[in-house]
Amino acid sequence: MKSMHNIFKLRLTRNLSSKLPPGAENQAPKLFVPPPVLPPPQSQNLGLVARFQKMLERDAKSIEENRKNPDAPTSNFIYRNHSKLEARIKALEEAELKRREQGLSSKMGPTAQKIRSKLSGIFDSQKNEEERKLLMDAAFKKGRFDDLKEIAQKGVKLWTAPKMMKFPLSSPKIPNISGKSLLQVDTDIHSLIKSNKVTLVAFFFNALGEPHVKSYIKPLKAEIPDIPIVQLNIEEDWSKSWALQVFERWIKRNVPKEMHATYLIHRGSIISERTKIGMDNKLVGWVHLVDSIGRVRWSAHGPAEEEEIKTLISSVKELLSEP
């Protein structure tokens, strides 16, 4: 039996040896090397931000080419008639200046003045570049629900107002937001505050912010009844601007008649203006104390605190006492 086992083992060894290449039995075994892992193929589709940036760059290039070559077949009607429009705008401005020198009322209505302003801005490449930058910031840098998230984390009081006014040199100018008063008169902030030594300018963008503003106005009016106050009810979302028109009668009934002339309704985004004076969150109400030359000397937001009311009243009295 043992001899049969040895014979079988010998035959198996010979069969395996016959299948190896010559000299393979004397070589050391080779280590297994896995094949290299190739990186995944890169996507040919650009991201949303990159595509949007490319579109803006393309539009900017097209606008600049139309401005330089107004007679090109692809040029816009406005650019083809640039010189005529410029001449017409200049003639209107000269006629307006002569009427003012003669003490006559303005011949150009608010609509004509807006059209003139829009046409002048079309050819301003620097202004167009700023508008594109703001559009990018609004679309991608600040999310739609960032204001709500901030309030959920910190509450409606994001910070407490300072206990003293800013120095005049470090105070920003109040932006000149226009609107229609409850008396149906088109006006703006600068027109309403230009003859005042001090003015409280209040902004709110929704029903949540309105009681915040009132929490400052009510105690201030009780202490200083003749303090000038300008209120701006702003709807930045054009799709919701119809709501202000629907509720305008209700607003009139709830606002004292003596404040109708200085209560403005504005439809359209003011994000570039409001962020310059710190109004980053539009879900809360904001108040700004403005001096005689339009500088924001003190600001607060959200529901008023007792210390903030004391600071507001003392600051108003200080500004009224200035020569």
C-alpha cells in the first residue's frame, strides 16, 4: 500500500512539472500586483454657479459690444438710438433747469424722471457691473432662508443697540429710498428729512417687523410728541407686492392721519442700500436715528428694550440741542 502511494505522488509531481515553463521551478514566486486604479472621469457639465457666471459674462460682453458698435445689426434699439436719447435727455434737463430758475413747478412728472434715470443707467458700464455683482451675491452667497435660520438660532433680538450714538465721521448716510406716501404722493427719504434737525427713520418688510418698529415709536412720541418720524413699508418680492395694494386701505385706517405724509410704501428690492447701514435681516423691524445732514447716528432692531428706549430719547434730545 505504501509503495502504491509513493508511485501516485511521483506521477503527480511529474505532471505538474511538465506544465511549467523551462526553469520556472528554480525561480522565486512573484508577488501579486493589483492593476492601477484610474481616477473617475471628470464631468463635462459646469456647476450652476459657473454656468450662471458664464451667462453674466456673456451678457456683459454683448452689452459692451453694443455700446461700442451701436450701428451693428445685432445691436439693441436703445443702443442704435443712443445719441438721439442722450440729446433728448439733455434737452429735458436744460428745460427743467430753466423752469426752476424761473420759479416754475417741475414739468417732468415722477414717471418721466424715472424713465430718464433708467435710460441714463443703461449706458453706465460701472453701474451694470455693480448690479451683476449684487445679483450674484443675492443668488448664491445668501440663501433664501438665512434670515429665518438666524432668528431661529438667536431670536428676534440679534444684538442690543449701543448705549451711545456713533461719532459723526463714522456714521453712514441714510440711503435715499423712494416710495408713495399714504397721501398718494411720490417722494423719498431725503426730501422728508432735509429740513429736520433729527428724524427717526423706520423700516419693516413684513407683519413681524411692524410691531417692532411701533415699540420704539410709541414711547418716543410720548416723551417728544413733535419728533419727525418716517416709516417705510417695503415689499422686496415683486410677486407679493400686490398685497400692499390690497391692504392699503387697511393700513390707512391703522396709521394716524398726521403720519400719512411720511408713511411710504416701496415695492422692489433695496438689498444693496439696506446692507450698507446694517439691515441684513429683513424679518425684523429696524429704526435709525438720523441727524440734520442725513447721517445714521444710532440704530436698533427687533422689539425695543428699556435701555434702548432710554438711549433713543437721550440721543434725540442731544441732537435737538445742537446748534
